[in-house]
Amino acid sequence: MITQDDIRAARILIVDDQPVNVQLLDYLLVNTGYHAVSSTTDSRQVAGLHREHDYDLIILDLHMPGMSGFDVMAALKPIEAGAYLPVLVVTADPEKKLAALDAGARDFISKPFDPLEVLTRIHNMLEVRLMHREARDYNARLEQTVRQRTAELQRFRSAIDATADAIFLIDAAGAVLLDVNGGACRMLGYSREQLLAMAPARLLPAAPADAPRDPARAPALSECELERHDQVPVPVELYWQWQQMDGERVLIAVARDISERRQAQERLKHLAHYDSLTGLPNRSLFYQTLEHAIGLAQEKAWRIAVLFIALDRFKNVNDSLGAALGDELLRQFSNRLVQCVRLRDTVGRMGNDEFALILTMTRDQQDAVNVANEVRKVLRAPFDLGGHAAALTASVGIAMYPDDATEPETLIKYANTAMARAKQAGRDGYRFFTAGMNVQVLARLDLELALRRALEHGEFVLYYQPKVDLRSGRLSGAEALLRWRRPGYGLVSPAEFVPLLEDTGLIVRAGGWIIDEACRQIAAWRAAGVGAVHVAVNVSSRQFAEGDVEGEVRLALARHEVPAGLLELELTESALMANAERTIAVLGNLKRIGVKIAIDDFGTGYSSLSYLQRFPIDKLKIDIAFVRNITTNPNDAAIALAIISMAHSLKLGVIAEGVEARPQLEYLRRNRCDEIQGYYFSRPLPAEAMAELVEAGTGLPPETDAAAQPSQTLLIVDDDVNVLSSLHRLFRADGYHILTAASPAEGFEMLALHRVHVIVCDQRMPIMSGTEFLSKVKEMYPETIRIILSGYTGLEAVLDSINRGAIYRFYTKPWDDTQLRDNIRLAFHHYWLMNQPAAVRGGDADNPDAAI
């Protein structure tokens, strides 16, 4: 019986011309308990080493200089007599796997390999090899027993009956069974008498012609199936050998049940062709199935549609809920996907969150459209993931046979290309492949090659967008932004090449260059007398995960002799949360040497706010998505103000990006945002222009003193300029600071630029009514007193707004001058009562009318 200790003591040889692969496999095996592991990088030595050491397992790379893996297996066959090659092939080429098995390899693993899969396959192969060796040794012992005990038949019977193997003794003519053991009776379900009454040909195949007649030679080996009494086939390994017994030649057949091995082989075959997580055909089997479907479609004049499906934003779910629930989502989705198609169609898993379908059709492509829509429909129903409800969408690409291509690889490639276009179009949709898409693929490849050249030839430059401190109005630093000066094209927009840097992994190299170049520029500015300029550098999530950000920062600071406090790293929430414990450790190390840390695009990620206090953060950066409409959209304004409030409560700074207009600036300044950057102050500048800006001392005007602002500011909003003029003349005599706006959009700008106390607004205006405008104003400036002035009698919306508190009063056109002036005075009085402390106004804070 083979034990775990036997397996751990097995002799293993690793053959690979790459030392790093040898070291990796050696480390994996030794640390798992195998203690007889050796290796070589010279494939020409393998046959000689095996002849000397008789290895139980040889892990063999196929692609090696001097002598390929196929040549090595050919050299091993004479040593093993062609019966069994203990070879486990390692290859990254799926087409070579079946060729390796035909050459004599027992199994294969793919590069890059999964450690658990490698160890499982090694364990199974060693178990089979040791069983084979044990069988060989057993037969040798059996032969010795037969030679020594021919005269002691009963003792011989006891020996052969003790084994689980079936043993048959046949006369020289092959016509009569001389004897069988108990193992034969148990294996085939017959009694001994029943077996002896049968002809050998009824139970066993014909003896091979090469069965050795010399007892010193190894027995002939073959695999076959024997039929049990109940007609159930039993797979066996059958050993044949001639022996001399009592002076007569006897043919001995030993059958060993290999049912478990066959099952293991079937499981390995299944693992080689089916995805272990979902049970769907994997990429290799999907390609084979598509090739067969195309062959059939050629005969039948059918059409085939290949649908390539990618889940949208699956990474966000995986990062926020964890890999286990992410796997559960993939399992549930695969089950739904199978239900979307007919029995004759094929579903496969192509990668992490990518699936594919093969649809055989006899008519037009509408069937493919229907399936694509069905896939999108089944995704919309929420998935139950351990109590968490998750809803996703999918992007689907469709390629048609024979319209788009006739080769399986090309069809799948084109469907993948179409899927990428569906994602670019906004996700949750489908796209068919067209020739134009192929042109874009070639353009993308050209761009990727150009980017690689750009890294090699120094075509990248950094521009710097100034940051301004809102309290002092002075420059507080800059953000370094990557630009590409492509020969023959000029400056290329970052939107065109930065996503490709991310997709290809070039961002890791580019990110390291950005850190070094930013530090070099800081040092150059200091040496030139410009001064100490704080520079922020974006670190992508892929760069943080795959690169050595800490090492690159330390090296750049030391190389250029830059104080660490002048460098700031900006990371997104997804980069922070990808590996929280490692992130905390790395950022903590950088923070201790003085580097500043900021969270970029805050509010757009999926991180838990409870982690904020664990990360060594200095600053939060409000994403441009919330700044763009901050003066007109109450929801964006509320998010931005909540970020500012939360950051200050955690003693963090806040910077808003994308500030393009003065109203945005003033709104952020009034609500105590610390810094801003954006086109309102400056576009990104080359290093020379940035230096000139710093030396000139350019900045913003300082914040207006609140005490110096008018105490009574009235805003009048009306699209009729004559009404604006009339109301301005009417209220001018009362000494108010009067602002006018000819549209709600202009009104929002006035509110952002000035502290307004009372608003008088026309009801009927284009684009947005007065009640709609004042409803938004109530959410953003709840302290204002809001009045509608309307010339039409449709009062339902006005009354509803009054009931909801969006409007303080409602007056009609034409108005009575004296009455309107009196009511505006009361409105200012009401503002003062509502917005002054109770101790000052001398009344009940909950009952403002008590002080009137």
C-alpha cells in the first residue's frame, strides 16, 4: 500500500532552461514536504540522469534550447521500455498539450500555473508511478515465489490468494485454466469452480506475442477491460509472463483493478477541459467546440454567431465584497446564462469575468440579438450574495460566421473586439463586429507599440496644474500630469493613451518615471531659486499593486536630494482598498519619512469609511463630477459639503479639482474648502511656465471679510429685463444691495458669488420655473427668504411649493409698489429673526412670531 511518506520520499527531477522556473518549482515542492528533489537546466542530461537515478517523476519544460521536451521524451522511452514515462509536461501553449500526451507524457500543467493544481497533479502521478513500481516489484517477488515453491502448491495458493489482484494460471496451449486465486473470484464475481470451468478466451484477451519467456525480464503489460459476472466492465492492467512450474511451461496473467486510476484520469481530463468554478467548458474546449460547429455549418450552410460577454464593473463587486462572494456571483451568473440558450448551443467561460456563447442559426442574426438581450435581462435581477444584493450589467460583442470570419480564433477575437466597443459605448449593450472595428484594433496596437517606444526614447513630459490655497489666495503647489509629445503628432491627449497604459501594464514603468521626474523637477526649481514647490503625483491602482512604489519614492527623493515633505502621492479609493493591510504598511512607511498622502476622486469609490481613520491620509480630493454642477445641483453640493465636513472632523485637508468658474470657487471658499485646482485659475503648464507663475507670486484675491459684506442683499430673478429694471428702481430707495439675474442659471451664479438674504423670482421662465429654481435654492441655501412673483393664475405648483416650505410668500403681477416694498422689508426682518441667535433677538427660537 502506498503511503504519504512513500510519496514524499519519491525521487523528482525538474528540467527547465529558466533558473527562475526551476527555483519556483523546487521551493514549492520542498516546502510541501518532498525531500528528494533535484533539477537541471540542461535537457541533454536528462536521459543519463534517469538511467542512473530511476526518477519517479520528471517535470519537463517543452521549449528548451539544445534539446526540446519532445526529444527528451524520445530519449527516455528506451530506458522505460516504452511502457510508462513518468513525465509531467509544463507548457504555456495549449496546442502542444495533446502532442505531449501522444509523445508519452502522462499529464501536463499550464503556464502560468496554479500551485494547488501543480501539487495535486504531482501527487496523483507519483501515486500511480509508485503503484506501477510496486506492481513490478510484486511480480518479481511472485516469480521468485513460483520458482521456489512449485512443489508446495498449497502454500503458493495462500500467497496468491492474499493479494487483491486477479491471478490466472493458463496451460501452454492457452486452452485451459489451471488455477485462479481468490482475487480473481472477487474481481469477476464468480466462484473458483465456475472460473476453472471456463475457457481462458472467455475471460481474458489473447496473450501478447511478446510475453517474456525469461523470468528475469519484466512482464508484458497492457490495459483492457474484463467482464464481471453481472456484465459490468472492470478496467485492469494485465501483466503476462511465462514460468516453469513442475517442469512445464505455464502462462501467468495478473490483472490489477485500475478503476480509481481511470476515474482520476477522467477527472484530470475534465479539469483540462472544464472550468473548475462554474463547470462550463473552458477556453480550450470552447475553441474545439467552435471548430467542430464551423465544420458542421459548412456542410449545412448554417450561420454561427459567437457572443463574447463581459460583466460590467465586476471588479468593484469583487473588491468590495471579497473574492468568495465574487466567485459565487460568477457561479450564479453561469447558471442563468445556461438557461438563456438552447440545448444545442454552447456556453463557455473564457476568463475571470468573461463568458462566450456559440449559437447555430439557420436564418438572420436576430437570434443573436435576442440572446444578447436575454443575457442583459437575466443580469438585471439582483444576485443574492450572502445577504448582499448585487445587480450587474453586461457588455456583449457579436461576430458572425461566415460573414466576419471562418476561423475559430478570428471569430472569438472579433467578438472580443466588439465587446470592447460595447463597453466604450457606455456598457449594458451589445455591438456587432464590423470592418471598422478591426481598423481600430490595429490602431490600438500601433498606439501600444508607440507607447513602448515613448518609454524607451523619453517622449513623455510632465505638465503641472497649480493648486491654490483658498484662505490666503496663494499658490500651494501643483499636480504633475503626464503628457506625451509623440513625434509627428505633437501633444497627445491623456484620454487617448493613459487607459492603454493601464490596460497593458505599462503604467507601472510610466508611474515610476513620473515619480522620478517630479522629484527631479522639484530639485531643479529649488536650484534655480524658484523655491520649494509642493508637487502631487498620481499613483494608479495597478502601479501600487504590481510596482514598488515605496522603493521608487525613496530612491527618487535620495537621488535628487528632495525633502520628502515636497512630494505628495494621490491614490484612488480602489487602490487603497485592493490590499488594505499592505497599503497601510506602505503608506505608513512613506508618511514617516514625510511624504504627504491624498485620496484622489474621493466619493466615487467603494471603500468603507471606517477604513479612513486607519489610513495615514493628509488630504481628500473632491472629484470633478461633484464640482462641475456644485452651484446648481443640490445633490452634488450636498456631497461636496459632506466631504468637506467629514474631512475637517478627521483633521484632513480638502482640495476640489475641476474648478472652472468663479461661482464654483466662491461657493467652495464660502464652505471652507481648503484648496482648489482647475482651469479657472490655470490650465496645466510646462515646467518653465509653472516656474514663472511661482516667481510672479500670482494668486487669487483673498477671501472677502464677512463683516464688510452688505447686511441686506436682495436677488431679483426674471427673464423680462423690463421687470428687472422696474423692480431695481423700486427697491433702490430702500438701501438694499440689489442683484439681478435674467435666468435661473445666472441666479445660481449670483447666489454662489454673494451672500443673499431675500430672493424675488418670476414663476414663468424658460428651461426652469420659479418654483423649481427656488426648490433647489432651498436645499442649497436654506437660510434665504424665497418669494415668487407671478403674472399668471396657475397656482397649484406655487401652493404646493409653499406647503413644502420652498417658498415664503407669493405675490402677483402687476404689483402694488407700496405693499411690495413693505413685504420685502418684512422678509428681511424675518430673515434676521430666523438666522440670529435667540439671545440676540430676545424671542423664542421656536416661535419667531412672538418677537414681532
